[in-house]
Amino acid sequence: MTPKILLVFFTRFEESALMLDGIARYVRLHNAWDMFLDDQARAESDAKWLRQNKWNGVISRHATPGFVARCRKLRIPLVDLNDTPPIGGIPKIRPDNRAIGHLGGEHFLERGHRYFAFCGFRNEGWACERRDGFVEAVNLAGHNAAVFDVGYPGKLTPAWDAEQTRALTKWLLALPKPVGVMACNDLRALQVTHAAKAAGLLVPEEVAVLGANNDRRRCELASPPLSSIASNAEQSGYQAAHTLSLLIAGEKIDNMDARIDPIGVITRLSTDILAIEDRHVAAALSLIRQQACRGLTVDEVLKHVSASRSQLEKRFRRCFGRSPQVEIRRTQVAKIKELLFETDYPLKVIADLAGFEHIAYMSVVFKRFTGMSPGAYRDHMRLKTVATN
């Protein structure tokens, strides 16, 4: 008899959709399950709902103590994907939040930052773990990190968002510049970006902003597009399906609290810069970040900053050890990486979006910078994403 599996997920969250992708991948490879997707999480809030079918197992992204108790009473095996502390010995799979924080600190250290800050929620355990990992990474490198933590009210409202913008504006203005700011998630990172703009600060030239969870649509809609740490939600889903399969087979799994390593930083314009204090170079970089993939030339950059070619070349080489032309190419390559990782677009479309007229030339430039062809890079990132523990 085919097992009936209940999946409890709010699919409006991109992380949930990726977890479902991971579950589907496991089932395709290992099991034939009859799955029902409760995409409104009715089973969590309605005690009668769960009893309307005879479930052989449940995977939930939103498990609560009450739901856990109901599953236990009905003897339904449950795997919990909610990023909260374990409940009553139920197998738990969640991101390695401390590792996510470490990645954030290392990301800014690699870009030469000397000033660091973290913005989070003091009443959310996962946010505190990310904060602690970030601070630890920065401390290990001999630096300190400023922290701005508030209590998250549970729901985002325009009034609370406006209040946060005012408070964050004051905080950002008081920080030394340029500063690298990591937020506990992408929502919080966008609040930091809005506050920086309200304060008249350049992003990323004066305030580089990094989010977490890589909610792609939220990140792409940001201005500038938001860099974020991808947490490998698909692998979490795959591991959850594997764990549930063991439970259905009768294996006992006690006190499991598995942590899934993040994929890495998905770099977009909000951090794609080295920490610099030369405002002429900062202005040139700002234009390059905005226009490189639209066919920007060095002559257009020179007009924007009112500098001679030799002056700008000298300043760029002093700050970065490379020319403005190379910086334009680096920005285009970063865009190509992003598109290869996050889309299935053919190379022709990617070339157009990155500002290249010919696929062959794009491939030459990409390999020069990365050592890999675009196709090999896409395959490498896909293998990294789906690698099992």
C-alpha cells in the first residue's frame, strides 16, 4: 500500500518551495508516496483537519507543540522543518544558523572591511544564532561588530517598518564608514537598505548590506539588488524525506537536531564592492554596478566622475589593483554567475542580460575570470546544492 504523506507548508515562502523541491527529489529517487500538500497549514490550526485522512507520515515547516501532540496521539510519524528548538524528541532539521553568520562575517572580511555591524531580532533564536556566528567570525579576525537587535512583533506592518527605518537611520549614521552590515534575514536587510537611503548613505559604497535566506524575488526587487546567504533549503527537504522514510520503516530516531550547511553567499550589488574611502572611486563604482550589464564604457564612467583616464586608473589601481575596465568585466561576470545559479536561462539570454553581444565572447571572459566555462559553473553549483550529507 502506498504511504499517504501530509506536507504542511506555506508555499508563499521561497524557502518552503525549495524544501518541497528537495522532498520531491528524494521521492523520485527512493520512494513512491501519495503526497498531499496542505499549503495553507490548516492541519496546524484545525484539530479536526488532521483526522480527515489516515496519514502514514507528516513533514511540516510550521510545527507547533499542539500539532506535535496531535500527531503523537494519532501515532503519525512527524519530521519538523521549523527553525525553532526541538519539540518533544521529534526529529528536527534546520539551517546551521551559526555557520550562516560566519559566512556573513567572512564575506565582509574578504572585501577588506574594517567596520562591521549586525542587525537582527533579539527574540528569535535563529536570528541570535546568526548574530553570534557573525560576531565570532569578526572577532576571530581581530575586529568588533556593532549590534542592533530589536524584538520582532510577529507581523510586518507599515507603522512598525517606518519606526524601524527611523531607528536604523540614527544607528547607521553613527557607525564608522564604510561598514559591512549583515541582517538576520532578507526582510531585515531591506529595512537596513531603506534606512541607509533615508540617511543619504550610498549602498554599497558606504553601507554594504547582506541578507540571509536568499529570497530571490525579494532580493531582486531591492534597489540595489540584495546580496544574501543561501541556506540550502532544498537539502533540508531532501533530508526530511529521508528521515521520514526511516520512521515509516520503523526505525527509532531520538533527539535528532540536524543542522544543514548553507550553500554560500549569493553576491548581488548591495555588497559587490571592496571597502573604500575614495569618494571619486566610490561614485565610479556605483555607476559600474548600475550600468555594467547595459554596455557601459570607461569613457562614460570618466564623464560621470569628471576625471581623466589616468587619474581614475591610478585611483582604481591604488584601491583594487585593477583598472575600471576590469571592474566592469567583474560586475558582468558576477551577473552571469547569478543567472547561471538561479535560472535555467539559455546562454544566449544570459549573454544579453549581462551585456554581451556574442555567447562565445561571454564564455571567454567568464572562463578568464573563473577558470570554468559557464556550463561547467552551472553544473558545479547544482551539484553543490543537491549534495547529500
